[in-house]
Amino acid sequence: MRITRRLEFDAGHRIPDHQSQCRHLHGHRYALEVTLAGEVIAAAGSPVNGMIMDFSEVRAIAHENLVALWDHAFLAWRLDALVVGLLGSIPGHKTVLLDVVPTAENLAITAFRILDPLYRDRYGNHLQLRRVRLYETPNCWADAVRGEIPAD
């Protein structure tokens, strides 16, 4: 069985080598979908009876460990000297430095790697993160899927 929880956040980024508009500083209303797979829990009297995991708990984990950190931040590649220098000169600016260029694909992979260990088999029901889908716009998204993500 699979379940999916969607969360949204706002963030800025730039793709320094892009040949079009995305090389400029800009932002998006991102949507993050977290898809989990596992066995439905059969435990009469338990608050998670009949579930893989409570949707509110799925949200709480993703929010605390990713969304709260990326929301209203500028997601910057640590080797983008222009952005790192500029944003570093603004006191208290919320900047998240990444080891990868912040494309939708790389952000989805990064999100998967952050969240994956946090959802593992929490109830003895073989729970596991299956997919992170990151929408950069309503029409453009990237999927990081278990078994398809390159090694670190």
C-alpha cells in the first residue's frame, strides 16, 4: 500500500549555467509530495490501526526536517560565488547552501536523502520512503524514486 502527503513552501534559487531566465535570481511556490509504502497496520485500539502512517505524522517529519528549513530561504549551490557572496553580505538572510546546483532534480534527490532515514519502518510494518516528487511549478516536477537515485 502507498500513501502520499503534500506540503508546500516558497524558496528562491538560480541555476548559474542555465541559458535562459533561470540563471537569474528568482523564486517558486514549490510543492513536495512524500510517498510512503508499507503494510496497513492491523492493531485494534491503536491510533494507527488501518493506516500505514498517520498523515499528520508524515507531515510533521517532512516539515520539521526539510520544509521549515527551505521555506522562505534561498537555495544556493555552495560553489555559486555570486550568490553566496551577495547573500552572505545580508545580515540574517536565510540561505541554504547545497552541494549541488538547485535544479528541481537535485532538490528532489536531496530531499529524498534527507527524509529517507526518518520514515524507515517506524511501526514494524515495513514502512519506507518510495518517492519524493518536487513541483517547481504546477506543470514541472522531478521525481526521486527509491532504486533510481544515484549513490552519494
